[in-house]
Amino acid sequence: MHLRYRLMPAVFLAGLLCHAGAARAGEVLPKAEEILDKFVEATGGKAAYEKIHNEKVTGTFEFVGKGVKGAMTNYRAEPNKMYMRIDLENIGAIEDGTDGETAWTLSVVQGPHIKTGEERAVSLREATLRAPLEWRKLYKNAETAAVEDVNGQACYKLVLTPNEGKPETQYYDKKSKLLVKMSVTVVSQMGEIPTETTVSDYKEQDGLLSPRKSHHTVLGQEFEITINQIEYNTEIPNNRFDLPAEIKALAAK
Amino acid sequence: MRSLRIVAVALVSSALACAQPPLTAEQKRLNLESFEFVWSTIRDQYWDPTFGGIDWTAVRDEFRPRIMRAATMAETRTLMSQMLERLGKSHFAIIPSDIYGDLDAREESGTASAGFDVRVIENHALVISVQEGSPAALQGVHSGWEILSIDGTDLAPRIEKVAGLYRNSTTRELYLARSVLGKLAGDEGSLAQIQFRDGSGARIVKEIQRIRPQGSLAKFGYLPPSYVWIKSRKIGGDAGYLAFNLFLDPARLMPEFGNAVHYFAECAGIIVDLRGNPGGLGIMAMGMAGWFIDKPDQRLGTMYTRQAPVKFALNPRPPVYHGALAILVDGCSASTSEVFAGGMKDLGRARIFGTRTAGAALPSAIDRLPNGDALQHALADYISEGGRTLEGVGVIPDVEVKLTRDALLAGHDPVLDAAIEWIHAQK
């Protein structure tokens, strides 16, 4: 669950990437559901996930080598509510969220946008708090496609086909069982743009392991998110997931 | 802005043909290394992986032996340029080490301005506006005055040289203006001795103190800080007028732009003046357009990158302004200005007044080569919503109106006047 929001900045730019691959000669690949279930175990187990009802994540966001950075705050609550805000220096705020029904983005530069179709489906999926437990609800198919190296580590490459949207590719470390890389094409109003994300620096919080760093590549640009703090079952304002006035105005048209 | 410099250098590089001494073994090695860099950069980064049907590997096989046999730097550059020409696109060039930077005199000489703006009209450098309250204004400098020399340098040969260099380029007006503005720029507080031809035709000399450019200093990442200003006022009775010098500083500019549009809600029309605006952040054009369009799923155009096409999508920003929209452009309107003007024209949402824009819309980069030269290469292609390329073509106004010395001396802005007249006719 706590991995998905790291894709959200990439959703602004859109995109996903699929790599072809093949199993190593003679290797029998485990089923995807086995790998996904082991990931849940490796990161804390079903019981630990079920104790979580909401989360607040704070961190930093930086375009690599561009000198553009900012602060990020992300709230999520069960079952699939989300609000994220990135305040980029000299650019302004970028907000993204869903109340579980309406998915939207709002920025000082581009204005308000209500997501529909595949774009909305991606947002709702990414907002799902306990996504690792609920992948069977979110994806209609999951297959183990190959074993590939990611940063020198042998990984299972899984292709997950969501109920709505394009297939996603995820890479799970054979030894640690942890997710280390994702290739996703998120459809947005700006098009279908491939993105690639690697995650690292897993740390434990309240019995759950989650990565504290992610590195994203979108349209040749690279950005990094560093998580400074994760709070589970924290106090979140009642109106945190309400639609902003600009989105309400747009919806009323 | 950087892309504009790149265009200039690209054109200059093709003019190189002077005789040079034979190459040393080390220079030949570096040239071959540079050739490989150029070829592989295009292979890896050109937005169209099919190279428009060209066999890029075969191109390497053809040119590599010729580069190895090249006897001079000029021959080497010519061969590499010929290789790039096979792509048939602008914004690709080899920039000789001794030329790169020559067209960016402003950066070298300081950023303070003389307090007035300039265009070169029919090979005459004319003052087109004077900053209110500036030393130039206090000394009586007036729109329409011709600048004859700056600090003892006669402008005529400089203008002739640049005009000749860009005679076939849509960027001609842009670089003519830049060549004069670069000469006028200097350190804040320094004096520029300028010889003018005033309205009566008399030659007069003024010592003008250079001042900090208008606006607020804006930073964006590691780019050099730039002064950004935005102005708005009601004009012509019932029209709103908006002008800004760069698509930068979005945290300040976007709210100010939006507030101005809302303030003009009851006006018969709004005029967005992009004359002299060299562009900036493309995403700001999308955001600004949102205040003028009310239908979702519209876009200004599409940028084609190696990874994917990126639609310049528009988000309606209620309350949307539905009145007449005029956009003013000239040959110094470039990049994001062209994306905005061209897209709004294609959508049928705006009427464009002025002269053809610079036709310099592509994002591009410069990479230094091992031999000291540089490679200029575009990172993407851009097609406006009407299916037209802007690069090398520019945005053609619906109503072409040119500035003249007589109009400027009379205190008129014929481009603005035409837009106001059109707005009045829409009522």
C-alpha cells in the first residue's frame, strides 16, 4: 500500500513502460500470486497491513540535476482516498487527490482537471490504501514473465493487468522478496507516457517495511522522492479529502 | 531563451568556410571522438527512432571515413554538418568553438538595460518603447528615435552583418534586435554613450545610465536568474491589456495573469501582448490558455519526444473569459510565445496581430564536443494543433501590422491600435 503513492508524481507527467523478457534457461518461474503474497509477508504481513486505516507521508521531491525541488505531503485513508501536495520552489503547488469517486489534479500553473476513464482508474488504484493485500481486486491478471537483473540483483518480473488500464510491470527481488522497480504507462490528458521507478532504502515503521527513496524517469527527466516520515493511523482533518473549490466549480459546469 | 541562442549559433556555423591550418594527430583523434559523440547522440536522442526513413547506421559508415581523412577543422565541421543535414530539421548544427557565445554578448557584458526596448526595422535600430521614469526617459529619449552608435561603435555594419547572416531565416528580426540590445546591456550604473537620430532627423548624443531591468528576479532551478515582469491595464475604453516579458516565475505570474483576466471579465476583449517575449516554460502556455477556453479535451499542440508524444492539453479554468481575444506578436516572439499564439489561433480562439514570429519553437540542447566545438540538437518536435510545424515557419498573424518610425514618433502603436479596433468591431 505504502509504495503506490510514490508513483503519483509521475502520474502528473503520465506514463508506463513495458519490457520484454524471458525466463532464464531451465528456471521454473513461481506464480505471480506467490510472489505478490510473499511481498506482503516480507513487508510485515497481512495482520500488520490490516491494522492500518490511514497514513500521512512527508518527504522531499527533486528533479535530478535541475535544481528544482520541493516538499511533498501525502495523505491516504481507507479504502481509496488520497490527497497529495507538492510545493515546488519558484513554481508553486501541485495537488492531486481523490475522495474515492472523483479523481482530480490542481496546480497553479495548469489549473484544475477532473480525471476520467483510464486516468481516473489509475488514480483510484494508486489511492488504494491496502493495495498489496487487495491486488486481486485491482488487477484482473498477474503473470511472472521472466527473471531479470535490476541493479545487479536477480528479480522476478511480473506483468499485472489492471481491471482498467494498461499492464504494469513490477520487479521483485528474488532474495528479499521486496519490490524494487516498476514500469508503468499511466494514461493522462497529456498522453500515454512511459515512466520507470526504482525504490530502495526500505525501513520499518509500525511493523511495516516501506521504501524511503524512489527514483523516477519520465520523458528523459529524472526526479527523486525521499520520504522523511511516515505516520500510520494518524489524525487527518475531516475535510482533507474533500474536493477543492476549483474542482467543485469545474464539476458544476 | 537558450534555444534562441542555439538557433543563432546554428546559422552562424554554416557560414564557416575559411581556410584553416592542417590538423595535428591529436586534433584528428578528438575530431573522430567528436564525430562519434554527434552520431550516437542523434541515434539515442532524436525524437523519431526511424530518423524519417534514413538509415542512420549507413550515414555513420559513409561519413566516418571522410572525417578520418578531413585535413582541416573547417572540413571536419562541414562534414559533421552535412551529416546532420540528412535529418532535414532545424536546430541541429555544429557550433565552432570560436563562435559559440559571440551571440550572447548580453550575458558577458552584464544584465542592466538602457531603459528602452529596440527593434531593427528596415535595417534601422529604432527605440520602440521607453521605460517610464528611467534615466533614458528623463533625458527625453523617445520612441521612434534611431540608434546610430553605442559607445563609439557604429551600428550600421553590425546590423548589416547580422541581417546578412540571417537573411533567409525567420529568426532574423530576433537576432537583429538581440545584437543591438546586447550592445546596449552592461553593468548597472554604468554609462552608455548613445548617438541617436531624433524625430527631426538631427544627430544627438546622450549618456544614458544603465539600470536594473524591470520586474522581479526569478529563479528556476540552475538556470541563470532572470527579471520577469507582468503588466495589465484597461485600454481603449473597454479592452484589457496584458503583457509579460517571459514565461517564467509561474508562482507569481500565473496568479497575476489569472487575476487580470478575471478583472477584465466585463471587457469586450482582452489583448495579450507577446511582442519581444522569447518564451520560457511551455507548461505556462497551457495554463494561461485555460482561462480562455471552456471546452475540455482541447490542446495547443503536441510535442513529439523520443519517449512519447506529449499533448499540450488545456484545462478550462472557470470562470472562463468568453470575450474577444487578441494576441500581439512580432519577430522577437519565440518558443512558448509561439506555442501559445499558434495554438490559440489554431483553436479559433484568438486573432493574431503583428508580424510573423521567430519560428524558433523547439526545445534544444547544446553539448560540448571533445574537440572544443559544440553540438546543437533539438530534443523534440512540436506540431501546433492545426497540424502545422512552427519551427522555421513561425506563427503568421491574421492581421499583419508593422511598426514604423513615423508611427512610433507620433506616439502610436499601430499593432495595438489594430487589435483595439478589432475588439470594438466585435461588440
